Amino acid sequence: MINIIKTALNAATHKIGVVTNNIANASTNGFKRSEAIFEDMYMQASSPVQPGSGSTVNSNRVIHHPGNLKRTGVSTDIAINGHGMLMFAAPDSIEDISFSRNGSLQLNNDGFLTSNDGQFVLSKEGTPIQIEYERNGIPLSQFNINPQGFIMTAYGVGAPEPGAQVGLAYFDNPSAMKQLGNGHFLATPDASLFGIFTPGDNGTGEIRSGNLEVSNVDLVSELVTLINSQQAFSAAGKAIQADNDMIAKLTK
């Protein structure tokens, strides 16, 4: 009996951890909430397998539903109004690509378009996107990213011209991707990368410059789940106390 109650405590503790992480990241751009998946444990005996040995954590599943878009007015902020994901690579490891919906970007001192943690944003061809701050002695005067992902730049009083194009990845099963933190994920065989596309093609969605995607965490729902999990933990704790009390009475 006590072992079954312990599995209830472990399950409740794990679920509380998942929910509190969701709540803590409710204001993180592009964050995707997780939910804990549990499965029954079975009691092994000489007879056929029987249920009744509690529950255990199967996995944490990330929910990749798009969040709402918020207007920032910052030209390097971008959001995606579909299911595509931006591609990133660390400066010292271009081959190791991660994927994210967090479009809080910036231009570094060398003109590379990067994430807020310094990773290069990759073009549709898989190369880092870089612009010139000055061309023929004329300084950069405009920077924008159009709905098709083209980097639009202008110098002096010149008209904006298209440059590199942001590529968007599409996964058939994004929940199977490996979570890295800061809204970044790694591809896995189970995630099934469908392809790299022009923004707007194959359900990826167009780019919305000057916007950011907020997290898909519903605070009210998460708080209700947290309360339920805390109550389950408390009930399991009381069950352990009751079991101890019964054992104490029987041993007197």
C-alpha cells in the first residue's frame, strides 16, 4: 500500500514542477507550455499482469500551439502567423541547428541577425544572415523583414531592397522535438522535419515584423491545475500518515 501512495506523491510532485515551470515562463516570448503524461504501473505476480501498483511519469509533452501576437514596433522583432519555426546556429557550431518560435532578434556589431542569446538566424539556404551597416560610404537608414522573410534594407535616401531570406522549418510532429531552453528545440527523427520553406508556404505562416509571439500558457488553467496537484499531494501525504497510524496500532 505504502509503495502505491509513494507513486502518487511522486506523480503530484512532478506535475507541480511542470506547472510551476509553465507559470514562471508565462511572460517568455515564444515559450511553449508542457504537460506531464502519466501511465499506470502494473503489479507483477505469478498470475497474469494485474493493475494496481500506482502511476509513473511517462514523459513531458510540449504543446506547440501558436501563441498570440503582440505588437512591439521594433523592426528586428518578428512573429510567425502559422506553424513554422525559425532556424538558429551558434557562432562556433554552424552545423548544429536549433529551432524556435522566439523572434526577439537583434543585429550584433558585425551586422549578423541573432537571437537574444547570440545565436545566428539562418537563411532559407542555412547560412547566417548578415547585413552591411554601411554601403559605399552611405549608412544604413532602414531595416525591415517583409512577410515573405526577405531582409529589406535601405541606405541613405535610397529605396529598400531585398537581401537574404529567412527560412522556416516545418515539423510533422513538433512535440517530439528535444527541448533546449529559452524557447529553442532540437530536431529528432520522431519529430519528422517536413522541410525548409519560404515563409507563407506549406502552412509555415508569414513573417510579421514588429511583432512577437507570446507564450501559449493560460495562467488561469495552469493555476487550477496547480491547485489540483497540490491537493493530490496533500491527500497522498495524509494517506501515508493514516497508514503509519494503522501500523502503529497493530504493533502495540
